[in-house]
Amino acid sequence: MKPKLTSEAKALFEAILSLDGIDECARFFEDVCTIKEIQDISQRYAVARMLDNGEKYQKIEAATGASTATISRVNKCLAYGSGGYRSVLKKNKQSKS
């Protein structure tokens, strides 16, 4: 069961959807998140891409510096999550085709 989004979360997601291009997106996230938060989110997405490409935990750990716990959590989200990673990964693959 998905948690109900708060009005604040909806407003944030609407703001993100309104961003125009990577530079504006980067500026927004630099203001909203700490450098560490951006690094952590970026690392998780890199892990998701590598898992989606069939890479093994050891290679992912070496390439990204992610812990096996982080890799396992991302893998669990890919398998049983709400489909967010899968949706973005699919769109990213299609845009590169």
C-alpha cells in the first residue's frame, strides 16, 4: 500500500516536473539538497542502472562505492518497489535508442 502524498510532497514533485533542462534541475537540487544527499541519490541510481544491466554486486560495489546493503536495498526496490526505478530506467533506455 502506497503512503498518501502530503501536499508538501505534491508541491515538490510539481516543482521538479516544471524544471527546464539539466542545468536548471542541477541548480534546484543544489539548493534543496546537501551535496551528500545528491551524491547518495546519484549513487543509488547508478546502482539501479548496473543491476538493470545484470551486473554482480561485487562489480557494482567496486564501481560505485556503494555498500552491499545499499545495493541490496536498490535491488529489492527494483524487484518489489513501486516501479519508480523501472519506469525511469525504461525511459532512459528508450531515449538513448
